[in-house]
Amino acid sequence: MVEGYLKCFEKEISQTDATGNLEIPRDALHLPDAMEDRQIMLVWHNGTIWRFRAPVRGDGTGRRYMTCQWRQFARDNSLMHHDVVELYRSTFIENFFVVTFERALRALPLFPGAPL
């Protein structure tokens, strides 16, 4: 990643992450304090700005997750199970993050129109 950004986490997307909220790994770094409940401004490579929150689950596990516009982000970028997402925090702008992702290899049908 470019100088001026700190890697927060890398995660292989689960089916739930792709269709619901993104579960943040326990070892994630450089995220805002969960108790502050501030918005996280995230910029995608095409310049689109998304706003997320990363609260703690209310189930007593202490786990955090991305909510607010995460589902729309995943849908608009066709994120699927096994894609890998990386989140980086800017060292220059407060609460400014950049996300990248790699597509998982997907099987292609041997014959056009054949089911996978």
C-alpha cells in the first residue's frame, strides 16, 4: 500500500460478510475506539466515499463489525464468499480509510450455459 497508510486488517470474506455485516477480525489494528462510535469514512479506488460504523456486538463477545453502508458497498462491488478485503487507515486524515480487495478464483463451466 502507499506510504501514509497503516494496514488495519486483511480478511477472507464469509458468506455472511458478503450479504450482511462485515465481521472485523479480533487482531485488527488502527481502528477508531469502539466506544466513540464514530463514522469511518472509506474511499474506494474510483473515488466513491462510503460511511461505516464499527460498533461492538451486543452479544457479550466483544466482537466488532462494519455496518451502515457495508451491505451496499459489498453489493455494489459484487463481493462474494472467499474474496479477500484489506482495510488501511490514513496517517494524514482522521477516520479516513481505504479498502482494497482481491477476487477469489471462481470455477467456470466447461460449456457455455452449463451449471457450475
